[in-house]
Amino acid sequence: MEIKKTSIASTLLKIIALAIIGQFTYSKFPIPVVLLALFLITLIFFITLYKKDFFGFLMQLFICNHYTYGYEIGGTFNFVASVALIAYLLRYGNEFFGNITLQKNTVFLILGLGIIQVLCLIGGSTSTGLKISSTICFLNFFFLFYYCSKVNLDAQKYIQFIYITGIFFLYMFVNAINQRYDYFVSPVDFFPNVGPNAEWELGIPRAAGTLGNFEYYAEYSISIIAICLPGVLSGSFRAVSKRFFLFSIGLCGLGVLAIVLSGTRSSILLLPFLVLLTMVFLYRRLSIKIVLIGASAVALFFVINTIHTIVDFSIFTKRSEEVDMKHVSLKSILNGKDMNRGEIFEYGFKKIEKNRGLLGSGYFTNRRMYIVAHFDKVRPDEIPDYHNLYMSAVVLWGYLGAIMFLSLFFISMYRGFKLYFKLKKHQFFLVDFLLGFNLLFMFLMINQFKIQFIRDANYFMLILILLSIYNSLIYLLSQKIVVIPTENLKAYENSSITRHI
């Protein structure tokens, strides 16, 4: 059977249907309604697979994980997508999937991490049922990650990825504006409100979009900027099409505004470093004309914003007043004192010392048990963890498990940067995509010193999907010839159908 090309409109319509139906999977609805909703979602995922639209399946899973539906059970969409995928594999096998784009050592790391998760839970005092459900949820993340890494992605698919992600990013931005300024109370879960009883730090409202977490929204926004910025500053996206180039510029601007709406200081502080590093890595391929135009536009915006406030940047200065900038040091940042983390970091250090970091408490998607795994009890202040991935990874899986988990990212980054330095002279938009993903994960892992993406199942899976797309790009660009579908990329480089790398 011939594999049909993905339609952006068709994929978006399915995503809309999934997001709307997904809200009916909450336990507050009657059981027949929940079961019907789960069946319909499973059917949509299965039909997508049946049509051999594996990229569509990937994008549906990716965008749906921007919602928090069912995070207590590892994510409603992750659970249902796996059911549909298993049904498809049992009926048709995996012959239509591409080759695995992960290296063998990465697959062994995943298997080893799964074994450590089981060992960590065996010695715990939680119920057997919770241990089994937690293990299933954890293993399901990597089952989906494995098959997402088997989806063949070509040049066309990466451009479609930007369009689909960008359109939803715009939707999230509109949602975030409503959360920040409280224009109206949304009656639907696919356009979530923060809530009328929300308590704000220093009384400053903040937006989380559909991700349900302010820091995730900011981190995700700088990730979108990272992917698009190299292709914009080099001009390689302009070679794809003017529309794609302008769309990417718009996403970068939208990302900055989204960070402001989130009120997250770390992302706004990292943003100048992202821009600077992008220009350094591009080096001779950097378009000075585009940089000058961009700098002029930014300067003009700040002048206008000073005269008439369009964006209120004072949210960052207000939230930074509690930090003693005169006495900030690397030590005070690492121990959490100047990151509002002093007490909880100290607890984490003591817990690691107590069990010597051999075997941890294990990972739980159940929020109560997730907190207990970190603090041994539910805290009255509702702080769920240490706000630091590296410390939490050791507490959850021990030193060996933490190294395995973090290696999934650092090995991919090593491969990505090594390949980029080999290809950096090529003025090719996929090479700039590679640089974008390299920077995305570099800044993601920096941000993990003050937040952790594993807290909520939806964001955990979202990052794993990004990692699978990253590895697929590394695999694609490692080939000697990259095929460019010219009927979809209009006249790219005089309609050449291949690109020698």
C-alpha cells in the first residue's frame, strides 16, 4: 500500500477532535461518557495508523501532550495512543515503520532504566497495584518514544512540523493572554483557565497556556524560538519559501511574548544567550542584513513600548527584588538559596545521603506518591519536588539510573553537535534545524537546574517526542544524500531533488 502524504489541515482537524473529546475522559463525567470518549480517541489514533500516516500519528500525540488530561495515569492520550498502536502492530506488524533512528546504546539505556525503575519500586512500601500502574506508565513513555523514533521524517515533514506546532503555539498564546488578563471564564477544558481562586506570587498574574505550568510554558516557548532562530538568522528558511520564513519569524516573536506572559525569569535571562550562541554557531552563514533588520525592529519596539506600554516587563523586576544581587554566587545558586529553593534543595541532599544514591524511590505519575517519593510525606505547601531534574533523578532512580536517564539527552546532544560541526558550512535549512534542536536541548538541560520536565506526564512525553524528532533529524542528515520532495518545497534550490551532505 502506498503511504499517502500528510495533510496539515487533516492533521489539525484530528488534533482538534482529540482535544475536544479528551476533556470528557475525566472521572467527573459518567462512566459511559468516559468510555465512549476513550473509544473515539482510540479510533482516531488507529485510523491514522491504518492509513499509514505515521507522521500524523506523531503530531497528534505531540500536540495532545500539550494538555494535562489524565496525567495521574501517565496521560490519557499516551495511554490511548499505545492501545491503538498495539492493536495496529498486532494486526499489521511494524513493517511499514522505518528503521529505528536511535543508536543501540540508547536502546540499552532505556531497557536498563526500565529495570532500575522496577527494582526501585520493589523495595517500596506502596501498594502492589500502585507499583504495577506506575511501572506500566513509565514503560509506556519509552514504548511510545521508541516507536516515535521509527517514524520516517524527511525535509517536508520538518517543515510541516513547524507549521502544525506553530499554529497550536498561536492557540496556546491566545489562551495564555486570557489567563493573564482574565477576559472571560472558559467553560471548556481544551481552553483552560488558571482559576478564580489562584494565588499569585507578589500578586502578579501569570499564564501557563494549556501546559498547566508557568515554567513549562516559558521553557517550551524558548524551545520554539531555538528551533526557528538559526534558519531565520541565516536566511535558509527564506530559501524554502517566503511564507515559511515569515511564519518562523512570527513564532520567534510570539515565543518572546509568551515568556513574558509566563513571568518566568530564567527563560527571559537565557534568551539573550540563545541569540548570541546562535550567531556564534552560524558564524559566516549569519546574514548580517537580517540581524540588522531584526535588531532595528527590536529597538523600535522597545522605544514604542516605553512611550506606550504594550508589554509589561516589570513582572521580572518585581519578582527579582527578593534576590540579593550583591551576594549572588555560583554556590548560592547551586544550593538553591538564590533560586527560592534553599529548603527543598537541602532536603534533597539529605535524602540522597541517607540512601547513598544506590536505589531511589521510583517514579510515580500519581501526584501524591510523586511528592512522597521526594519528601516522604505530602507537604502542606503543595511543593511537589526539588525543582531540579538532576537532584530528583538521583532520588527517584539512584546514581546509576540518573546517569542512564540523563545520558539519553547528553548522548543525543553529543551526536547532534558533532554532526553540526561537520555540516555547518552548508547553507541548508535542515542543517539549521539541527542547530536549532542542538540549542533547544542545551538550554533545556540548563533550565533543568530550576525545574524538571518529568513532574507531569504530559510534559515528560512531550520532551521525549522532541528527543525522538531530534534523533530522527540526526539520522536523516547522517545519510550521504537527503531527498527533498520538491512538489511540496516549491523550487527549493532550483528544484533539485537531492542534497549532497
